[in-house]
Amino acid sequence: MTQLQKIGAGVLALGCLFLALGVLFLLDTALLVIGNVLFITGVVLTIGLSRTIRFFTKKERMRGTICLGAGMFLVLLRWPLFGMILEVAGIVTLFRAFVPIIASYLPDLGGIFGGDGGLPR
């Protein structure tokens, strides 16, 4: 992982944090806009500009891209509830294929949440 990709991952995580805070603080428009900008910037820094454009413009992902873009636009127009509903729908549509990939990278947490309470035997 290059230095730029590490920075991109950090910016992406910061974007997700700002989006979560924006939702937590009753759909605060300023936090949601900052989160959106950081999220898109983080994606671009992590995978590169050309791959980002290819990812968002593929025919099978166009519905998710339109939902995400329209949601961001509605948040900018100070309609955060409808904007976030569209954004979530767009993100789910765009990144649904990556859930198994992400899950494979996560450590096995079965011992922590298992019946024995994660205590050693």
C-alpha cells in the first residue's frame, strides 16, 4: 500500500466519521457535506482518479451512482433527510458486491461473541 493510498484510507475513514456525526446530530447539513467531500476524496486517493471514474460510470452501477449523486445534491440544498436516504440507497447499490471481500479481511471475531464470552479455557 502506497503512502497516498494510506492517506486516502484515512480521509475515507474521516469522511465516514463526519457522515456518522452528521446523522447523529440530527442530520446536520454542514457535517454531512464535509463527510461527502471527504468520502469522495478518500475514494479517489485510495484507488486513483481513473479507476474511480471507471467504477462509478459502469453501466451496472449507474443506478447507485445516480442515487449517491442526487443524495449529495439534496444534502447541499439543505434537504438532508431525503438526501441521506438516497445516499444510503446509492452506497448499498454501489458497494453491495464488496461486503464479502471486506468480511474476508476482518479477523475472526467468533471467540469474542461466542457462547463462552471470549474467555480462555
